[in-house]
Amino acid sequence: MRLTKIYTRTGDNGKTRLANGEEVPKDSLRVCAYGDVDELNSMIGLVLTQPLDAQLVEILAGVQHTLFDLGGELASAEMVTGLITPEHIADLEHSIDELNSELPALEEFILPGGTSVAATLHLARTICRRAERSVIRLNQQEKVKAEIIQFLNRLSDFLFVMARHENHRSGNQEVYWNNQRK
């Protein structure tokens, strides 16, 4: 499909069309879910403008393509086979394990921040968690493939570990949460 005209005026009444042609309100759970995934993908695009290790750039570039597929599946209102697979989840788990093996054990809660790269990754993580919550809300109303929820869950974990990795790589000390209620 090639878009030759960006504005259609069909959304001026607060409705949009899903990929299957069905017209729905722009604030429907489905539109909110794939909108949050789109926001996450944009945030990862911002992360990719930061100075990162080439291997992490490659992983995140692949994640962007997967998120686009994931958003497309959510926009289609149909369960599409093969777009998000257990292999996508296993790849993220492998990357998490690999990065985490280079980090000191986490014994306290940490605050988001550190370097600009790490702070941007923490922001991407929180957007990912919101996208995951949106998809879970949608799943309570309409069935969503389990792999979509699992992928978003692992991706937020990956972004967290990647933020820690970036702070560690730069020699930046993590800021631990100071529980004043102790």
C-alpha cells in the first residue's frame, strides 16, 4: 500500500478505520493499544539517536520492525499467525541474559536516570509498560495473541537492563531508592 495523500478527513468525526475496514472510535481500546505501541516505537527511534553500542543498535532496530508488525496486528483486529513468535521473545530473553551477566547484582530499587542514554531507555521502558497495560485491557475485551503481551513484557525488561548496562558502561553510578520509611 502506498499513501499518496496523508490527510483523509475521515477522522474529523472522532472515528478511524482499522486495517480490516471496520470503523471504530479513536479512543477504542484497540486504537489506544496500537497507539501506545506506536509511541513506544517512536521512543525507541529517539533512543537510536543516542550513542549506543553497535550490537544494541542492531537489536533495537529489529525491535522497531517487530513493534511495527505488532501494531499492525493490533490494528487488523484479527489474529495474524507468525508476526510475533516465541522466537521474538526468546531473542529478547537471550539479550537480557547477555547484558545482565555483565552487571552487578541488583539488591535495591534504582531510580530512573543516570546518563542521557540510560534516562531515555528508562522512559522507553515506562512507555512499553503502558503499551503492555493497554494491550492487556484490550485482551480482557477482545482476544489478543499471548505472544504480543509476552513480547511487550520482555521488551520492558530488556529496556530496563539496557539502561543499567548503559550506566555501567559509562561508569555512572546507579541511584538507589532511598526508602525514608525504614
